[in-house]
Amino acid sequence: MPRTPNKTPKHQFLRQHGTLHPRPQDVTHELFHDRDFFDPQDLVQVKYEMLREVRVEQKPIRQAAKNFGLSRPSFYQAQLAFQEFGLTGLLPRQRGPRGGHKLTDEVMEFVKQARAADPSLSLQQLARAVQQEFDLTVHPRSIERQLRRQKKLQ
């Protein structure tokens, strides 16, 4: 099976968008062995071909899932998503907010001022201070990550 090197733009794009197959080496279907068009690292393509294999070729679900390096539950999830949304249903969904969405500029300014006034404050103490000042529950690790992000930007 031809492998796509990890440094190609396609590989990086697939990884960035969450469509990189986690186990491309487990894709054993013949389409993916010697044809450049079929890429075992492209999870959307692998899922689509798995669905097609069952629906058009009428292969057993268990066999199709195995041949495409996926599980039976993955097949059923892909099938439902495809029935509801078509090809776009096979794309990964955004999993949640990223980047400290609770930590607004106002909150971070408060954190910086509190730290400047008392550098010995722990992250837990800062989180409690944010809770008291803004009635906002924030994990200490979130504060730490946001401080690092802001430090990198300077």
C-alpha cells in the first residue's frame, strides 16, 4: 500500500481538519492498495467507501468495517450521519470552544492586575478571585494557558 509521507501538504491539511485516519495501516481494502486516487489516510474517503461497499456491493457490515480499518459502531455512526447530512455528515464536528472563551480581555486584565499586586498568588487563588469578581467559574489550567498565549504574542 503506498503511503503518503507525513510532511505532505495533504497530510498536514487532513490532520488540521480532523480528517486524518488514525490507523491508515489497518485499511486493507484492495482499492487502497495500488491506486493513487484512494488514500487510506483520508478518513472521509475511507468512510464513504466503507458505506458504499455495504450498500452497493452488499458486503457484510462487519467485514466492510474491518477492511476499512474501522469498527462496527463507527460504521453505524457514519451511516446515520450520511443519511442525515450526506457527504458533509462524514466530516468531523467541532468539539467545543477553544482558546479560553470565558477569559475575556476584561477578565485577563483583572488576572494580570491581581498577579502584579501579589506575584505569589497561585493559579487556584486566581481562579477563586475570578469567581468572586465576575461570578465566573474558570479552571486554573485555563488561566495558565491563556497567560502563556498572551505571553507568546508579546
